[in-house]
Amino acid sequence: MTPHSQWRRVNRANPCPVCRKPDWCVVAADGGAALCQRVESERRVGDAGWPHRLKDGPRQERRRVRVVRLSPGAPVREDLARLARAYREAVDPGRLYQLAVSLGLSVTSLCQFGVGWSAEHRAWSFPMADAGGAVLGIRLRRPNGFKFSVTGGREGLFLPSTARDSIPPLCICEGPTDAAALLDMGFPNVAGRPSRTGGIKLLVELVRGRRPSEVVIVADGDEPGRRGANNLASALVAYAPAVRVIAPPGGVKDLREWLRTGGTRQDVEAAIRGAPVRRLTIRATTKSAQRG
């Protein structure tokens, strides 16, 4: 453990790199670790908080972890649905509140996305579904932000349990926490894609099934995020009357940070109004008759 003299208290100019708050937490002088009072990791260091490594060391965590034990002869989807339900039932309300505070989201919005807890892997869980809501896979998220998935499933969409299909626009973003931020901003018809390039086929099926009058894709604030959003828009213009792509204001990473820095529904609606409408355009050409 780093000696006490090498720890620095966070402040408004240098907030905690884990929870982004300006108080309570400390960061190592070399920037390699933090002790966060809000975001849990696998162990707690007394009253100092939960340790988080900020710089990669020689050990690397595996991206995929096998956690599903399939019953003989049982369909994978049924096992995944049961596992997602067991994770939901294992949630401790107090720890869920801490998660919501650390993410800057409401407990209600997280619950609408089926948040659960895997005690075995000390990770929060979010089910991934097909366009009809059937569980395809489970995304896991450790308290330090490391994300991986349950082996045996596949990528799907993050859909709230109280989706309001008839209320336009259908807002699409990346991940369950950004989608939860949209709910907290007052947009009831939302869907989270599994990554900035994933879920295109499932989103096409969702749009074809719901037939929204307008689709709004909220890109992350970086160039790869915008590129992924534009690629998705190119696929959806064939199935929706109007598609728009928006992004958070300059310097804001994603939707959740937009909400945490004071973004409101009115701000998002203003960005939507300022974005050009994309529609499918069909150009017809004719050949002049050749004279013999």
C-alpha cells in the first residue's frame, strides 16, 4: 500500500477519477491508484475507502469469464433468463443506492434496465435482449468499471421494462447506463446498443417492429462514437421516416456525463431540433433512346 504521505485529497480542481466527486476520496501522488469512498471494488481498506488501480500493471484481467452452468438439454436463453432473474433478486438496496450515486443516475432508471448483482464475480449485471425483449446475454460491470459478459450468451440490446413505444422519438445510445440517463432526462422510449458498432441488426428489427415516427441516435463525444452513430443512421434510414444524430456538447464524454454536468431534457431536445433529418433518398436515372 502506498504510504499515507503519498496520498493526496481530491478537490474541485482535481476530483476523484473514479466517482468524479470533489470530496472524501484520495489519489496516489503518482496517479497510479485511488481510494474511493463511493465506488466499491473487491475489498475495502478500513475507513479509507475502496482501492482502484488507475494504471495498468503487468497482470491483465480476462475479457470473458465463464459464469453460466447450463442445465443438460435446457435452451441457453432459458438459463440466461433465470440467471438474470437470480441476479436481480440478489441486489442489496443499499449497495444499489451507492451504485446509482456513483453513476449519477436514479435507482428507478437502473431497475428499469433489470440491474442485478453477481456475488460470485462481485459485478453488477444488465440483461441484453432481442427486439422482442427475450434475454440473449448478460453484461457484467465490476465496481471499478471493468465490463465483461456471461459466457453462453451473445450481445443484445439494453431495453427498459417500461418502454413507451408510442412516444416519439425512439432514442438510441450506447450501453445501459447512458440509456438510463435518457430515462432520467425524461425520454421514455429508449434503447441501448451493446457497443458503438454493435447491435445494428437488432436495432433494425426494433425499428421495424415499433415503427417510430422519428429515431434519434445519441453518439458518444469522441470521433469513434460519432462514426458508429453515423453508420447506424445509414442502416436505419431505410426503416424510419426520419433519423437524426446528435452528440453531447464539446468536452462532454457521453450521455451520462452530460446529465451529471447539468444537461436537461430541454438541452437534448434543442440538439435534436438543430440536427439535420436523414431520410432515404432514391434517385432514378433514365437512358436516352439510342438511334439506329
